Amino acid sequence: MDANIKRILYEVENNIQWGNDSLGNRPPYSFKDFTTSTKTPTELANEFLHFYERPQVYNQPARGKQAEEWYKYLCTIIPNPPEPPDPPKPPIPKFNKNIYKKWYLKNKKIRIKY
């Protein structure tokens, strides 16, 4: 489905594929406006059928019913929250000669004998 969705989004951005139906009716608005319409799922399914798919048979009442069912289903899905980002790693301390010298001078008297 990803390829189909990418293609449709491309067509929305470039206002292609959306146009007069085979009966000569003009769409009431642009494809981009169609994607943000607040009409019912049934109305939008019929407009998509007429002005995008343009089939030989326009009377497809099952389309509206299916659109309503999918709309209800998709509206009840609770999206998963995004994964929290990994916490930043603490910086690696830089080698400090002065601290090393102090430590060395303080501890050089300690010798381990085997």
C-alpha cells in the first residue's frame, strides 16, 4: 500500500488524475481540497469514484457503506505513543595531564612487590 499512497500523494501535490468524470461533470474542488473535505465518508467515496477512478459503472452503493465502516474503524484506533529517544550518553572525560601528574606523584611511592 505504501507505493499506492505515495502515488496518490504525488497526484494530490501535482493536481493530476483528478478531473471530469466520463459523464462530463467537473469536480466541485481540487484534489488537494478533497483531501481536507469535511463531507461524509459516503460522499467522499462517491466523489473519489467519479473524479479519480472514473469507472464505467458509477452506481456502486457498497462503496459508501465500506467507506463508513472503515471511517468508524480507523477512528477507534488509538495510536501507539512514539518511542522515547535513547538518553544521551555521558561525555567521555578528556585526559588531563595535571590530574595524572598529581595522582602519579602521590602514588609513586606505593609499589607492589611480587
